[in-house]
Amino acid sequence: MRHITPPAIRKPFARYSYGVEIPASHRVLVCSGQLGIAPDDHVPVGIEEQTHLCFRNIGEVLKEAKMSFADVVRINAFVVSREHLSGYMGVRDRYISDPPPASTLMIVSGFSRPEFLVEVEVIAAAP
């Protein structure tokens, strides 16, 4: 894969690439958004704990597809408040590799249940 961050435009605000080119020989996995909920339906109160659960859940989907976080080419994340941006990004950065994937982070008004603070979806590609 080729990570693209052109020097002619402003550097990214955080750890992400502006683009990732996927070779024709790769399989592509599109993952649904994952929420910060445990298998027993427990939803932690804090953004960091919920974000860890999102990425652990994504890790399980990747594992089923015989992929890893190193294969992630795009992350779309949604948080309910600006105050959660740094907590989300601090946890996210523990899961992504270098060079980092393309990424978008949006602030939304809420999710299907009020206790959810974050949702994360990814696209991955591997040979």
C-alpha cells in the first residue's frame, strides 16, 4: 500500500495519512461501526474505556478476516463532544501503525443509546 500525504498541502492535524492507495492484488474488508460495549452489554462511562472497546471489537473482526491493525487503511470515528477528542485520539494512536491510515473524526449529536460516546468504523486491505 502507498500512503499519501502531499507536501504541497498542510500537514495533517494528527496521526493520519491523507490517502492510502490499495494495490489491485489486495482483499478489502469494510467493517461496520463499533460502539464501546462489551459482550455482556456493559458500557463503560469514560471515553477512553469505550474507545478501547471499539478498537478491541474491530480487532476481533480483523482477526476473523485474517488481518490486523497494520492492514487498516481508513478510520471513520464519531464522538459526541469536543471534550472527547483527545481521549479518543490517545487511545486510537495505540492501535494504529506507521504510516498511519487515512482518518476522519466527526462530532455528532448522539447515538442509538445516550450512554454511547464514540463509534469507530474501519476499512482494511491485505493481500
